[in-house]
Amino acid sequence: MLGFLIGEALRDLRRAGRVAVAAILLITLSLAALGGFWLVSTNVGQAAARWRDRVRIIVYLKREPPPAEAQALVERVQAMAGVATVRYVSKGEALGTLKQVLGKDASVAEQLPTNPLPASLEVTLTADGATPDGARGLIAQLSALNEAEDIGGGIDWIERLARGKRLLEIIGLGVGAVLALAAILTVTTATTLVLHLRRQELEIMRLVGAPEVVVRLPLLLQGMLQGLLGAVMAIWVLIAAYALAGPRLEPLVSQTLGLERLAFLTPQTVVALMFAGTMLGGCGGWLARGRTDR
């Protein structure tokens, strides 16, 4: 029975001709667009995760506290939500770091009559604390400290990166949705064409008592087959694009995003795209199938 149904679906697919080919190409385009934006979003997300690990918030203190007070302050800040680690930096350590940065010009710092650099706390963030909302809340808590003079190490770039990632996801979903709708309509048209070509055959099958599932299921399978073919083609398009563009883009990505290699689709994503394509085609076949009801 299964072999018969699949054979009928393949024969229907050949009957649909150019309309079926157009449906497969539209599914390919929709899934390739969705997968492409998915790839970009994944790599941007990985870059954001790497950069979040390097985020530091600097709390500049009004005065240099005694060791006991400094330790108590570190423990208070460590207990705040979103804080991973806290390191106290004394005025002397800050000046020493400045000399290292100046290198050959370190003598300039030695000529200063007093050390103008403030003591500070260097705060690293957890994954939750490095989000835009988490960082804003933490900065508000740190600013409320009586010992705090100023807060450095803004998170504007984190917010911009998060907005850019969301925008990419929205654009990808929008483009994929429009193309997917066009694909569903084209699959429906292709299946309706087959219904028109097979109308006499379907009537005869009903008259001789063929089960309705035998009459209708090949139409659904035809649409699902178109969707699966489109998904496979989309995956190969993405593989080819990655193979051609990846080596050329990786140096630029390494400099701008800090990623050594561009990430590609995971096996789970490939399966998800194939499933999505099959469901797109099946949806088109299902919609056309409803027109055989009496």
C-alpha cells in the first residue's frame, strides 16, 4: 500500500510539471533565506556571548579605603545579582598599570607630584548580568553605593548588538514567511492542477469503493515531497554559499566579531529545515486536498 501511495505521489508530481518545479524553487528560496539569516544570527549570538565574558564595569571610588573596608565593599558588591567576580584596584596598582600602558613614556607618570588615579572596583558580570536589562539594573545598584564616585565601562555596545540580533531575526522570519506563503500557494496550485487532470480517475476510484485515504493521501504526499526536495536544495545552497564565502569572510569576522571560524548549521538545524520544508509542502497539499470534498 505504501509503495502504491508513493508511486502515485511521484506520478502526480510529474503531472504538475512546471508548477511543481516553481513550488520546489519557492520552498528552496524561503528555507535558504531563513537558514541564511539563522546563520548570521547564530554567529552574532556567539560573538555576543564571547564579548559578554569580557565585559567589565569599573566603579571609581571617592577615596581609597583601608584594607578592611575595601574587603567589606568587595563582599557587598559580590553579593549583588549579576556579579561574577569583583577585584579591588588600589591607587598604587592603577598607577602601575598606567605606567605599563605608557611603556617608554612611563617617566611622565613618575613626574606627577601625587597619584591622581582613584581606587576602583573591577566588576565582571554573569550571563544574566551582561544582558542589557541586567547590566542596567546592576549599574543602578553600583551607582547607589555611598563609596562610588563614578561608573565606567558602559554597555551601550551590548544593547546595540542585542538590537541588531533581534532585527536580523525579525527580517529573516519576515522574508522566510513571505516566501513560505508563496510556496504554500504554489504547492496548492500544483496539487489542484493534478486534481483537475485526475478528476475522472478519482471518480472511478470512488465508484469502485477505494478508501478515501487512497484517493487523497497521494495528494498530501505530493506536497510533502515537493517540500522535502525544496528543503534539501536549500541546505545544499547554504552549504555551497558557506564553502565559497566562508574562507573569504572569516578574516573580517575574526577582526570585527572576534570569532575564529564561522559557525554553520548544526545537525538539529538541518533536520528542522527539512521538517519545515516537508510541512510547507504538506500544508499546500492539504489545502488543495480539501477541494476534493463533496
